[in-house]
Amino acid sequence: MNADRQLTVGRIVGIHGVDGWVKLESFTEPRLRIFSYRPWRLMLAGTESEVASAQGHEQGKGIVGKLPGCDDRDAAARLVGATIQVPRSALPKPKRGEYYWTDLEGLAVVNADGVDFGKVSHLFATGANDVLVVQGERERLIPYVTGQFVKEVNLQAGRITVDWDPEF
């Protein structure tokens, strides 16, 4: 795990009003937690800028934010499309047995017999559980259910051991 690695936690998707507020899409849970991570690094069209602090709140079905120095509609419009990144070190340490998805991405996945399935490409959530997307000789979707399918996560070794049939 690289603590200095930048993680995308959201993006600016529109403008709100005339005073420089922006509409945000947050990838955090809960979605307002995006405002507790600092500093933000805004990435847009190959340029980046740092935002020391931002404030925001829920607005209808979405969230809106106010960034320092963004004081009118034109300034807000120039930010639309920017991704919001924070350093990995800004996130709180997960509890024992819990992991951030970003820390699982790239880990090797093997079963108890040592069969190599490939590496975790990414994860996605379903109503029942999260799912590991493993890329190897073929793509596998493995439910992230600890105890049943996920037997061990070893970040230091860079490996997840699963109980999964190689033919499935």
C-alpha cells in the first residue's frame, strides 16, 4: 500500500446557482464524507490544482460543494469534469479485517490448491455483497464474502486466497 498514492473520491459534474457552488458526484460512503478528506487535488484536462478545504451539503438528490476562490458561476463552470483526488494517507486506517477496495486492487488471487486466477482488476457492489473482478487467463467474478469464499487477505504478500473452483 502506497500512502502517497492519489485516490479518486469524486468528481465535479455541474454548477449550482450563481455563487460558485458546484454539483458533486461522491464515491465515498457515506457520500458526504468526501468533505472530511483533505487536501483535494482537482485534475482536469492534464492540469491539477490543490484545494485545502471545501464545504458542502446535500441538495435534493445530490450534493453540492463550495471551493475557496470559486466565487461565481463562470469559475464553477471551468471546474466541471474535474476529478477529485486525495492522498491514500488521508483515509482513516481500516478496522482489523476490513480493507479499502483500492488496497485490494492489483493483488494476486489464488485458491487453496495454489491455482493462480490472476489479479484483482476492481470491485463492484451488489445488493448482497461486493464482488472481486479477477483478470487472468479469463475474467472471474468472485463474491467478496469472508469465510465462505474469501479465506485470507494478505496485503504484505500481495495475495488473496479464495475457496473457488478453477472451472467456475
